[in-house]
Amino acid sequence: MIRPVPVGGGVISRAGRPSPLTMMLCAPRTATAADAQAVIGTIRGTVAELGGADAAAEVRIQYGGSVKAANIAELMAEPDIDGALVGGASLDPEEFARIVQFPKHARP
């Protein structure tokens, strides 16, 4: 079960909106793109409940699980995933380059 826990003042500013630099990370060990979307969608929904639709649209939420060249296009195709935090794959220059250049290799 997913239980988002709001952090007082950490996500939503006093005006009820995230600051322009607010970013949240979702970092399960390993998840499918659909799993990541479900969790991040819930996080974005919680931000909407707390701060409104504009706040939810403005906050940037990155997936930080197992990001690889083989799954980056699928992850980035999800509507609520705004980016990826690449861990171990960033240590392999060729793998990292394929991740960064994923739009060139994504299927239309």
C-alpha cells in the first residue's frame, strides 16, 4: 500500500505552491515503468490535494530506481515521471550516454 507522508513546509510553500526549485524523488529498488508511474502519480495527486492542480503540475518528480538504457524510454513515456536519477549506470560511460540520448533511440 502506498502511503504518502507530507513533510511540513518541505513540499508546499506557505503560498500553497511548490517553489520553482522543488523536486521530489521516488526511489524504489526496482520497479516497472507502470509501478513507478503508480507511485509517482500518487505523489503528484497528494501534492494536488495539498497545494492544488497548479502545484502538482509545477513540481518535478524524478524516478530513482534502476534506470538503464534498456528502460529509460519506457520510464520517460509515463505522464507523471519528469526525469530520472541515474545511479550505478552512470559509472559506465557507454551506458550513461545511451540513457542521456534515449530520445534518439525511442520508438515513435
